[in-house]
Amino acid sequence: MTTKPPIFATFGCRLNAYETEAMRELGAEAGLDDAIVINTCAVTSEAVRSAKQRIRKLRRENPDARMIVTGCAAQTEPKTFADMAEVDLVLGNLEKMQGDTWNALAKPNFIGETEKIMVNDIMAATETAGHLIDGFGTRARAYVQVQNGCDHRCTFCIIPYGRGNSRSVPAGVVVEQIQRLVDKGFNEIVLTGVDMTSWGADLPAGPKLGDLVQRILRLVPDLPRLRISSIDSIEADPALIDAIASEHRLMPHLHLSLQAGDNMILKRMKRRHNREDAIQFCEDMRKARPDIIYGADIIAGFPTETDEMFENSLRLIEDCGLTWLHIFPYSAREGTPAARMPAVNGAIIKERAARLRKAGEARVQNHLQSQLGTQHSILIENAHMGRTETFTEVQFDSPQEVGKIITATITGQNDKQLLAS
């Protein structure tokens, strides 16, 4: 009987994608075959629905494979997936990163002989997963997990119940991994985590994210470019702010977890900043690093959001000078406080999300137009596309060498990209 290599499917964030690659390695080391592994996301009900659709589709296409479901949605609502006839095993977020788990799964009869749900208490986790991978990402850019979990309890968010409390990867481990990646030829490293600015709180002496960033830049001097995936601006520490302002190898692009621009909505979300804090942070960082570009997450139609409250979020785009927007129509997650709050009409949520996206598209066009004639250092991701320091895509007519950093002048633009020859 012939065996087939396992199939992996990933939903959700970059950290989930990182962990899928780690599971792929663990499965290969254990000799896993004839299996489908679905790494789910719990951030919205739509993400859960999409995962179920993929499970059914992959089961139809692979009727004899063992179906293993893991990830945040599997952690927060294991019975939902265990009740699906297509699913053979539901695996928790702790279990999915353990070598012993995959050694057991590789045994032909293990799934039939064990309980259908293998999900332990994520809140009991005190360490990040020990399995590190080298080289996840494109041939140009690699992602390094430095933190997992979240200690905060925003009223709309289910993620802490899928990821557990905040745990940090020790700085020495991070530096060693980044040096290995640089030695392999990666020219850009992206630090990832669930709540990046909480890094270090659980480590001896309680270092801050800025301490980690400065240590990486100091101890890996041959690293050309370092990027931070996303931060909570209110928790940006002085060392991080200093690094952003003064370290040219730290890219001038920050993705901010803002979520809303109205103070009452922010309070009901249980966020730790107000509107004025966000605007001040963006102004201060732009003064310190004039070329900085901001991305941000904004939720449309959070419960109780009035027209006036929404307008405050819409104005935040201009007031903070945001460019790359991730707009999320509010989606109630069972078990969160926000799910019990008075809901906004679905049609209104959809319309507000469309207005936020339109405003974001206008900001992107303004940014692209402002770059015409400028010169940039561009990391080549594929033969005809690279990204500037501010994460702006640049399209090339002629093929370029993947993984290299080149200098080019911007000659034009299209709807979403800059053009260079």
C-alpha cells in the first residue's frame, strides 16, 4: 500500500503559519503520512466557518486520510470540530507543538485508539514552544517567533483562550536563531508574536521588547533589515522608541493594534489607550523617524457604536496618518463580553467597513503618489516584485535576483504598487 505525504492547511495569522511549518517538520521527523492537518483560527466566526468548509472539502478529496484539526479554534471550541464526522482528532495548541504528539500520531492505529479530543488547559502553559524553525517565509524574508499568548482581556477577543497567557522566548535563543538565518542568507527578519509589546514580562529582570530589538541589532551586526510585525502602541517602551528613531536597520514600518478611534468604544473594548494616545504616538514617532509608515487594525461596527462614534474611527485614519489598514467587520465570538453587548445592525456594519476600506485605499494612493521619483532600498521577494523599507510593493519590468537588496528609483505606480525599471 502506497502512502501519501501529509497535507497542511493554515488559517489566520503569521504566527499560525509559522507553527504550521514547525508541525510540518515535527511530522516529517516522526514519519507522519496519510494525514490532513488543519491549523485553525478563532479570531472571527467567519474564520471558523471557513475552516469547516476546508475540512469538508479536503475530506471529500482525501477520503482515506486521517483528519487532524488543531489551532486556536480547536483550542477554544474543540467539541465543534469533534462533532464533525469528517474529523478524526482535535489537537490543542500546546499539544500541536510537542514532538511526542507527532511521534504518537505517526503510529497507524493511534488515532483510533485514543480520545477524539486532545486539548489541555492552555492557561497552564508557562513557556513558548521549544520547536524553532529556521527559514520560514520567502527566500528573502524569515519570521521568528519571540512571544506567544496574551495577558490582556479585550472584550471582543477570544485569542487569549486559544493561546493562553503571555510567554516569551529568551533573548539569547532569539539572537542565536536570527544569526543562523542571517548565515543562511536571509536579508530581513520579522519578529512575530500574539502581543509583541508584552515580551519579556515573564523573563528574569523583566526586559522590554526594545531591549530585545537593540540586543539583536547589536549582536547580529550583519543583519541588514529587522522588522516588527505588530505592536500595541501604548506599551511601546523607551528603548523600542529609541531604536525606531535611531536604528536604520529597523524598518520604518509599524502595524498598530488600534481597533477604534472613539474613546467610549475603546473603553468598552477594554483597550489600554485612548484616541489621544494613538494620535500622540503617531505624531511623536513621525517626528523622530520622518519616513515611518503606519498600518493599523480597525474594527467596524463594534457593539453600541453610533454614527458619531464611527466617524471618530474614520477620522483616526487621517489624524494618525495611517496607510496600510486591516479592516474587520465586527463578528461576535461566543464567550466574550462583547457578544453580550447590544449589537449593531449587520448591514450598517458592512457599510461602515466599506467606508473605512475606501478611506484606506485613498491613503494608499496618496502614499504611492508621494514616492514617485524617490530612491529606495528594495528587498526582492520574487523575480518581478520587492518591498521597500516601508513594506510597499515595487513591481519590476525586468527580472531581479530573489533575496537581494537593491537600490532603485520609483518611476510610476498602479493601484497597489510602485513601479521601477
